[in-house]
Amino acid sequence: MSEVKNAVVDRFKELCKERGIAANELANISGVTPSTVYSLFSESRNNVSITTIKILCDGLGLTLGEFFCTEKFDKLEQEIK
């Protein structure tokens, strides 16, 4: 799994834990199928669309800025050097 995808998945798991919700509930409050969330959390999935991230953030009542404003994203290595 890529470092960026790991950071995205870890952030959603962290937010679910903080709110006391399971992946299934994240799907329900976001209006997506549970398979969408389980697919996101799957190690076999390589890419996550920004649209999916936005929809899940909407369900959690977060802006994309709030979602990405963490040390984990700030510390990601530059892709282009």
C-alpha cells in the first residue's frame, strides 16, 4: 500500500475511532455502500479518489482541509524530487 493511501486510511480509521463508529456506519452516514468503505480499507486497493474522500468527509461533517490538516500528511515524503 502506498504511503499516501496508508495515511488516508489511517485518518479515516482514526476519525471513526474518535466518533465510536464502525466502517459500516461511516458508509451509512456518507451515503455510500459499505463495500466502498471496506474497499478503501483493503490493502489490495491502490488508489482512492478524491471524490470518495470528499463524500466520506461530508458524512463526517469535515472539510477536506480539516481531514488533511494533520501531521501525518505534513510528513509525507515529496513524490517529485
